[in-house]
Amino acid sequence: MTLGEMPRSFLPPRVEKSVERPAITRFAPSPNGPLHLGHALSALYCHDLARASGGRFLVRIEDIDAVRSRPEHVASALADLAWLGLEPNAPPLRQSTRIPAYLTAFDRLKERGLLYRCWCTRAQIAAALRRQSVRHGPDGPAYPGTCRHAEHAGDPARAHSWRLKTDLAVDWAAGRTGPLRWRDLARGEIAADPGRFGDIVIWRKDAPASYHLAATVDDAAQGIGPVVRGMDLFDYTDIHVLLQTLLDLPQPAYWHHPLLFGPGGGKLSKSKDSPALRERREAGEDGRVLSDQLRARHFPAGISLSSP
Ligand code: GLU
């Protein structure tokens, strides 16, 4: 697919009016595969918004999944960003170096009695879901709560994950701050409903902290605001603001930018619709020209922030 075939998306004027200044944004790829055009646009939004506000553009490598994360994808992502002309203001933060911070947050949730061990396999969860009806959230049916009941408790020495008692957590948070809400720069105030995800995993069996815990802890530690990321993560923000309240972390504003879609209207597929950035870079294409083409197409007037 060429840029010309791609639907345009624009930076909503409301985002330009309401951005916090100076903005500290982060581009946070998971090095499970190569970056493609959708990542380039996301990084551009983060970079240009930060620069237009006199702020900082940061990069965070979300590499806590030791099985899926690959060093070659980390190296390639950083080379792609440099090729696009998007230099971060600080060395990239690697989540694999941040486990102690995630453990501290985990302990806090555990001390508050908000976590329980879970030994269920995928097959056991699927079987339990055939027997009982549960709420369906954006990720599909919620966990049926099997291990929350003492009679199903397994051996703590056996590998297990830790789940959040989401209903209790929501009540606890609402008791402190009132109903959970967050602010999206383009869409305004959003009422959060993290309960629809059910008892989410906070600490994984096969890897350390879940994405939700790690991203929430790191956004606070890096002073991120607004969090600029793709619309595919919009629903998860409900979970992140719940965790912020439970952990006494500040709540940033968010902007979930439009995604790039393939010619058929489906999600842009790396291999079929758009070659990896790495392939384009290695073929000798000029990355800064590509950045400027994306800008011209998606925010042709540039990003100009009005006075607060
Ligand atoms: N690591 C996530 C991804 O590559 C992004 C997480 C985020 O921006 O919060 O999709």
C-alpha cells in the first residue's frame, strides 16, 4: 500500500488546545516483531506533540516478556526511530530493568488484600466458561473467578499468576476518589468501567508484571503526560486509571490517536500491506522523507499548540 491509498487521519483541534505543557510523551514498542508504518505514525505523533510543546519525547522498550521479546527487534526499533529522525530526549528505558519497581507496586496491591493466586490454564478457563456465564469485556469473556474460591486453591509452590479482585478494587478506589474518570484530549471526560475486564492478571505466570502494571508504574515514574498511544489501547485506560488510584500515582491525560488501516479497512497488516520499516531503511529509502510524507498526510498544518 502506498501513502496515497491510505485513509487520512487528522490531529483533532481539541487535542492541540488541551495538551499539557510541556508535554512528556513516550513511544513504547514491544520488541516482539519489527516496526511498521503504524508505529512510525504513532512515534511521530508522540515526538511532534512533545517538541511543539517544548517538552520531551521518550522511548520505552516494553521487553518484559522474555519469550516473545527479541534483542534484534530492540536494536532495529531504535535504528528505525533514528532513521525517521525521531531522536528521544533521553536513553530508552527498558522495562526488563524495572522489575524491582513493579514488585514494589505488586506488594502494595497484595498488602491491601486485592490480589489472589491463580493456577488456571487456558484450557481450564475455557472449560469453566462453558459451565458458567460471565461478563464479556473488550478482551472477551472475563476470567470466571475459579481460583478466587478457597476450595480451588492450588499449591503456592506451583507456578501461578496473581489476579486483581477487580470488583473490590473498584469499590476501594471509588471510596477514595469517587467514580473513576479520566480525560482523553480528543474525547473529553470518560467514565471508567474496569469491572468489565473481570479479574485481570497483575503478575504473570510466565513473565513478570503484566503489561497493565508495568505501563502504569512506568508512565508515573517517567512523568508522562499526556500518554499518546493508539486507539487500540483506549479501553485499557480504564484499568490503568484504576491502578493509578490503587497505587496513589498521578493520573495523566491521554490521547488515543487514530490507527492506520489497510486498503480493505482492516488493521494494517505488517507483511501484506506495508513492509517493515527495517526493510525500507535497508533498501536505502530516506526515513526523514517518509516522516515528512506522514506529517503531510496526517497533520498537514503541523502541530501548533494554542495558549493554555
Ligand atoms: N507496548 C505496547 C504496544 O507495542 C504499547 C503500550 C502503550 O502504549 O501503552 O502495543
